[in-house]
Amino acid sequence: MTKRLKVGIIFGGKSAEHEVSINSAQNVMRALDKNKYEVVPLGISKEGRWLTRGDPLKALTGGQTSMPQLLESGYQIVDDQSTGREIIPGTQAAGLPEVDVIFPVLHGPFGEDGTVQGLLELADIPYVGAGVLSSAVGMDKAAMKDLFRSHNLPTPKYSVIKRHEWESTPEAVQQRIAAEIGYPCFVKPVNMGSSVGVHKVHAVGELAAAMNDAAQYDRKILAEYAVPDAREIECSVLGNDDPIASVPGEVVPGHEFYDYVAKYIDDSSELIIPAVLDPAVAQRVRELSIKAFVALDGAGMARVDFLLSRTTNELYLNELNTIPGFTRISMYPKLWEASGISYSELIDRLIDLALERHADKHRSSTRYERGAP
């Protein structure tokens, strides 16, 4: 019998998207083929404490979900009591259990932003998804949009405001946003996902509350042009050096825009898969998705989000998510399902891509010999 791969699932995290991460991780754990994989659960508390023994899922959910509950559905767990790899992800943990590959199911800062990816690089552990640089750029909306612009990819106009600028000179910031962006506009934390801290500002009177809320989550705040009468189009990308794009889908928010409540709390939003688009527009979405993925030097997976104006029919690249939501009802896996790749097969491919990329990195020499051709 072929040896099963030990797959470490990292979930939780020191982020406002902690609960979203746990939800995604539970779905990935259930979908892993028990004949191919053994699961090594690795939880991170909101305080940054790593939980590598016992029942991390139960510890992070207050007992609402536990490993025994998942075991009943065939979920396989490894609780390796050996020392494991001698790395220090935090003051509360001295090492990770032995694993063959890591599947980080983390969203937001301290997980999706290159920090965990850097840790795994140092530990020389294969991992699913983007590397350090592309993860960091994908998390930082300002750097990401700067990169899009440098590659001539269409993105809405934007302005970046530092928290200290807003707190020290709010009137100047108001004038700047009015001059550079105008109203309505969106205000959002630069380093955050799942629409946490995002507000649509219709007029200057709403700006202060939006800026103050966004400033809770990051020292950088993005003010962005609101595309008129926008449709929210999304596309999934899969691959390393030769990425492929799924059919596009459309999110029809139950609220004015696709905010946190619309994504995770109520069920008023609708996902249309595939999106009803002119074939030329659908092809343009797929092409731009791959171009954005390549521009960020993406790996494994990404969900690319677009805004399509009903008023002007202009298509704008909004952002790229290097660790998209991964529940069975999330857009990323659903788009691949509509494109012919099931949820379980998608996870298999992502693990294969992680191992492929790790092997390719080992082709690069770490030694320099003078005189070598």
C-alpha cells in the first residue's frame, strides 16, 4: 500500500478572519481522501498561540466542533508526539510535527501575507499556495494595485492614506480624496480580507466613520473609486508556471455590496455560475486573471475579482486573493466544479502543485563555485 502523505492543515490565526479560516479548514479536512492522506491539524489562536497537539479544532471553537465529530465522517488525524521539526513559530511552540506538505487555510494578516510562508520556507516544508513575495503583495492592496498598474492591468483609481495622516490632518485627507477619487468611493484597510472594515462612502459626511473603522485594522487605508453600477465578477486560477483559469462567476450581493455579513452571515447573496457574460468579456476575464496571477508570481491557487460597470461596460481588475475562501460553497471551488474539477480533485491538484514547486526550488544551487561555466 502506498504510504499516505501527512498533510498539515494550518487554520485560525491572529486575524479578524479567524472564524472564516476555521470554517474553510473544516471543509478541507473532510474532503481529503483518507486513502491518500493523514491529517495533522495545526491551530493558531487569536493571540498567536500555536496548537500542535490534542484537539486544536475543539480548542479554537470552544468545543462547538471537535476532532471526534469529524472522525465519525472518516476524517483521519495524526497526533504525532515526536519532537518534529525544530522551528519556532512563536514563543508558545518549539516545533511542528513531521509532515510531508502544509495546506495553510489562513486568511488575512499573519497567515496570508507571507509571514507563515516565510516560516515554511525556512523549515523547508512544501506548502500549498503562493510564496512569500506574492503572498505579501497579494495581501497589501496598495502594493498589489501598484503592480497591476505597472503591468497595464485595468484597476480603479485609488489613493493610499496612512493612519497617522488621517488622525493628524483629517481635513487635508478629505480634500485629497475629493480631488483624487471623488464620491461615491470605497474605503478599506489595505491589509485585510473578507470585506472586514470595508465601507462604501456616498458623500463626505460618511467619510470619517468609514476611515475610523478601517483604521482599526491597519495603518494603511485605501480610498478607491466606486465603479458605477458594478457587477462583481470572479474567476479562479490554478497552477504554477502554466496556470489555467476557470469559468467566471458573478456575485449578486444581498446588500449594497458584498460585505462581511453578505459573505458569511446571511444568505441573501446569490452566486451565478457561470456568469451571464458576452463570450468576449468572459474570455477577457480569464485572460486578465492569468495575467494578474503571473504578474504576482502566483503559485497554486488564487481567486481574481473584477468589477464590470453596467453603465460603461468597462472591466476593472479589483484584487487577487492568494488564499481564497475554501468552504464547499465558496466561489473558488465552486467555479472549478463548474469547470469540471471536483472539490476533492482540486485539493489533490493543489497538494501536487505544492510538491512540484518545492522540488523545482531545490533545483536552484545554494553554492557558488568560482570558475564554473
